[in-house]
Amino acid sequence: MATVTVKFTSSNNKVVFNIDKLKVHVPPHKTETITWKLAPSSTSGAKFDTANGIELKPGGPPWTPTVPFRVSDDEWQGTLQNALVHGNAPQLFRYSVSIVFNGVTYEWDPDVQNDPPPPPPPEDEEEEHGRH
């Protein structure tokens, strides 16, 4: 399970997002539950947007098996399966984080990436290791 912590602060007309794990990597052949949590130290009154707290950007690969959904005002969750095989390019899932504070919606755009498996060792290396 991967947790992405979103800290939102607003002070003196300045808004700051601090996202711990700007890019989550899902290892090859794994299914990862990703939970986005609003940090308790965020500015009081800030919460994830009810409908679009975590929203996948259009044009990306399909997110399966469970697209991000709202759990509460301060938590969203989704499950992503990495079915890439050797030779596939990494899959990049662009998404936005939307926070509502004082009736205004603020947005930030981190990523999630499926990583392909590493290439197998060259055949001559396997034979060489077998001779020792």
C-alpha cells in the first residue's frame, strides 16, 4: 500500500501544496492500493474536493481495477494493477489533486507510474555464472 500525503497551506494570500511522493511507482506484476491523505497539519478548513479530489487526466492509459474514489473529506483511494511485461514502456498516469478551501478550489498535478520489469540478464552471463 502506498500513501501519498497532501499538505495544503494557505497564509497571507499564498497557497502551498506539499505532496509527499510526487510520483508513486508501482512495481512490475504488483497491484498497489494508493491512498491519498490530507495531512492533519494542513490549514484548518481545507478538504479534498468532493467530486474531483483525485482526478485522472484525460488521454492516459486505463487505470484498473479501481479508479480513485472519495473515502472522506481528507482521504481518497484507488487500486492500480501493473500488468506490464518486459519490453513495455513505463505507463504514466497523470492526475490532479483538488483541495477546497474557503469556497475556492486549488489544484496540483503529481503522477503515478507503472514500471516495466527489468530486462532478463544476457544469456552469456547466465552461462558464465553456471560454470563457477
